[in-house]
Amino acid sequence: MSRIPPQTTSTSITTFSNNTPLSVLTTQQQPNNTNYTVGGQQSAAETVNTSADKTLTEHDLKRMREFGKLFNRHSSINRALLEELFRKEPSEYTQTVYQYASRIFHCLKADLTDNPVLKALTNEKEQQQKKNMILDVPKIDYANEKEKRRTLKLAFSVLRYQKVVEDLLDETQFFSLFPDLKDEYSLVCTILYDYLSRKFQIRDDPADENEPNNNALITQIENSILQEKTRLAAALARNRIKAQALSIEELLPESLREVQQHGAELPVYCWVNLIKTDMNTVLQVFENDEQMTRVYNINDVQRKTFMVDFHCPNLLIFHYSQKHRISNHRLVKEGLLYLQDKSSCIAATTVTKLLTKKDNILVAYVSGGLLVQLLLSLTNELESKIYAFGARTDENLRDLQGKMKQFGVEKRVKIFKERFIDANLDEMNMENIKVILCNPPCSRSALIQPLEFLYNEGEDVSLLKNFSQPSENKAYIKECVQREMAYMRQAVKCKYSSAKAIAYVTYSKSSKENDDVVNVTINEQADFRQQKKDTTNYKIVPPIVPIQIGINEQTTVLRHGKFLQFEASQKMNGVFVALLIREHEKRRIKKKQDIHSSDSEVNDEKQKRGTKHHGFQLETEARAKLRKSSVVQKSAQTAAVTTTRTSTSKRAKSGIAAKRDQIQTASTPLEKSQLTSQQSKIPTLSEQLASIGKIKGLDTPAPTD
């Protein structure tokens, strides 16, 4: 066998006999010009460089011995190719997670069966109802938060790839080969997706010894999938070629792919718990302890930088690559930082701008309680109380109360199990309600990271179904609009005299759920006032949050000059906020008139007193300015007259006082009598004015030179 010249490439593939494994001959310029051998024998150069093998794992070395030395391990380029070739996809799901995720998938999956026989047996209406039917997801007792997060992640992934998985099972006739698994359809789909995403590699044993891994049914399904992995992989390859998809992700509809891409780059938002700490303390921790630099533009946020949000002063923003680091930070574990998207913080910030000392808040939908905790943190100095509705069940109510107790403010919050639209607000003992936060459950169509929203907010798991469908469910949107209108009607009809504003919040991108709901509420209110002669009136005003004007503003936040809306982007989830301010009509004083007096006399009397014929008059801004200007003008005239009279009286008094002093200082009785006679004659006002030169007497002749 001839040697490879030193000037040739460092990697060369040589063909051997069937009994000899495929190997690569590599030559490099060595000081001792050691010859290399072939066939798995170790050379002298390899003996010298055994320290380089220590960086390889046992798994890599084993695979290399099986398939031969395909690459030069001492080359950086070939090393990267080697690691990619022999990389083992990690398996983060256990058999318990398989079971929990399959339950969620079974309840939320869509009916995608295209069997013509089944279609003939059921009419179109029944089939459509079956597709849109959502079963109640049973409560799952997770061992820890890590298991819960992984279960939700796997269930959401299977829902999104449902069509891909079902097509593979149908093309390979999987259930014909394994008929005893037909009753475990949802579990088979769940496990098959995990093996598809890991290129059919064998799942690792759980790292935790306490984790059970002896479920016979799941083991049978895994073995069946591994037995048919060649046919399943071939079917997947054919579907990718047919769809011209470079990866399995490209088999998804475009709408689902965009949400996944944007959600992966969403920044990490977390708000500071102002009850236990302050902003300066938290900023010093990240600047000094974590060696991170504070920036002032969201485009400058990188791995080692962070910023304080412009719209929400207690909200911190980190790079998406720091998600795991921030989630496990000691400030989060100690309850000083809470992870929550900016879309949820916008509504809370808007509400707190409307409050003063000891003003309370009514929250229409408590959700998972994180929004209520944020409001408690922002209103800590104001000592505001919060009344929240919609705990749904007794168990959920106990969970929420436990969170508030752990938060340390259980005395400032009261949670009701009833829905907001079913509650009789007039009979409930809620004190000094200033703002109503109307946040009904909506379609959540503006969310680009629904899984994190579900996990942080504690929402119902059923919302994952809407994010796994490629098209908009019009029937569900209509249901959401009806529910949102019911919430707004209940908020407007609230008879608490202290209620001054309603903040309406949705996470939807549909105008039917946003602008239309607010406008219809205003129109219905006007009709109701005309019929019932109600004394309250709500009008739309722009929400009170800072708005950057200039290049630093990344999105259009103010729509039509009155609605606040952040569109879904790579920076944050979408949110819509509308603010309605309550106006009270002022009742003017109306004097009782004689019953038998004529209408003309009543009108004349009211015109003299400056009143109108009707009993209510709403004071407009123009009328208020006119009234203020007239009052200022009259007060100026009165002040001028008073000043003139005061100066005149002072001068007259000064003349009389001077004569009194002359009488007291007179030396002879004759002089005193003359001065006294002059004092007894009090001059008139005309004489006093004439004496100081203001006017001249009519009978007094003009002085001559």
C-alpha cells in the first residue's frame, strides 16, 4: 500500500475488501514521519495524541469503532461534522409524561378523519360539531413544576403535528400490523411524535431513580415503533419531498410556523415585586453581581445586557437566550421577580395610573392569579384592595388563596368563585371601587408564545387547541364576542357611585373582539340613557401610559387616537386596551314654582336666574371656560373700586388726624376754639375729593394767575 503524499488533502477515503472496514487515511507532516496503518490498528502518532481522545464521550468512541474512522478527529472542521453525525438527540420525556400528555391530546385533538364511509354515515352538521367539540381536560397531579412544563410542551407539540403523525400511521398501516393498539390511539400518536423529533433514537433511561419506567403498555408501543421505524422514516421522507420541506417543521402550515419562529425569539420579561424589594436593589444585583450592562433600547438587548421597559417602570427585559438563567435565578425563587409577558403588565400599569390613596380595584377574571399579584405589587403604597371574580371551583379558589397568602397580602384581596357576569354586584360588600378591570376570556389570537402564557398565567389548558389549528375558528370567535359583550354590559351597569373608569383588555388581534365590542357598548349605553333617563355616561379616552414618539418606538401603540394596541411581534405578545371614563351629569338648583303659574312666567323667572328649562345640564368645557372668565373679570372690577375707595378714605382720615393734632398742641385757648369750630364742620365727599384735586366744584371759580 502506497503512502499518501503530504501535499494532498488531509482526508481520503479508500475502498477495502468486504472483510476490512472502511477507514480514512490521514497524513500530516510529522517530525518523525511515522507511517500510518489501516484496519483499526493504532499508529504511533495516535499513541502520542491520546490526550485528544479524552474530549470525546464514550458514546462517540463506541460509534467510531463501529463505523470506522470516517473523519480526522484532529481537524476542527471534521470534528464538527463528526459530532453532528453521531449526536444523540436527548429524550426529556418519561413514561409518566407520555401518559399525561396523551390525556390532554385526547381531549383537545381535532377530528381529521377523511374516511368516506364515516362521512356517509354522519351528516355534515354532526361532523362539524364533532370536529369543534372539546372535552374537559381532567385534572392532573404533577409531581413538580418541571414535569408540568414538559407535559404541556409535549401535548402542544402533538396537537400541532397531529396531521403529520396521523398521515404516517395511515400510510404505513400501523394499526393493521398492531391491532391491539387501536384503543390507545392518542398514546401512540404522542409517543410517535417524540420518536420522530429524535430521529427514532432509543429513549434514555430516566436520570431519576425514583421515576417509574416499567409501564408495559408504553414499552410495547415503543418497541412497535422501533420495529417499524424504517417504514415510518421512509414515509416521512416521501411526505417531505412531496411538500418540498427541508425539515419536519416545514410540514406545518405557514401560520403555525410563523408563531413558532417568533415565539422562539421572544424576550424574557419579569416584573419586580415592589412589596419585598425596590428597583434600585434589583438593578444593582444584575449590574454588579451578574455583570450585566443596562441598555435603553430594546434592539440593544443582548446576552449580557438588560433594560427597564419604557411603558411599565417595574418591568425588566432580558435576551431570550437568558430564559433558563433568569427562570432559575435566586430572585425568582425568593419571590422578588415574577416572569410575566409585557402584554399582561400593560393593563395593570394603565389601571394604577387612575388610582389615589385607598382606591380599590375590581378584576372581572382572576385567571391564574398572577395579574392580581402584579396589581397588589403596583398599589402597595396606595393600600388598594382588589376584588376578583371567576375562581371556577373550590379547589381553584383554595389554590389562589394560597398564592395570595404566600405573596404576603392576603388581607388586601378577596376572590369570589362566581363569574363576573353572574354576580349581583349591588348586593356585594365591595368598598370604594374606583376602577373595573374588564379582562374577559378571549380567543388569545394575538399570542405568539401561548405555552409560556398558559404556564405563567395559569389559564385553562383548552386554549392550546386554538393554536394548533391552521385556520381561524369563526364559531369560537363568535362565542368569545358574545362573552365579552356580556362582561362589558355588566361593568357598565355597575351602580357603585365610586366607580370612575373601566379598563377593557383582550389578547386578540380581531377587531370584532376589540374595537367593535367597545363601540357597541357605547352605543347601547346611549340608547339606554334615552329610554331610562340614566344619570351616568361613559366615554372613550386614551389609556394613560407613556408613548414614545420617534425612532425608539418599535410598534404603533395608539390606534385612532384612543385605543392602545401592541401588535404581536418578536418583541412581545399582542394586547388591546381601551379606557372608558365615567361622567356624572350635574343637577342644577331648581326653585319650586307655583303650580298655577303660566309657562311664560316660569320661563321668564328661569331666564332671570340663568337656568334652563330641564333639570339636568352637563357642563361642557367651553361653558366652564366662559364662566371662569366672567368671574375673573368681575373680581378685577370689584378690586379696582375697592382700591379707589380705600385710598380716598385714608387721605381724608389723614387730614382730620392732622387737625386733631393741631388742637392738642395749640398754645392759647383762642386758637383751640378756632380749630375746634373748623373740625366740627365735616366736609362732604365732593369737598374731600376737590381738596385732593380729583374734581372741581361746580360753583368754585377757576383759579386765575
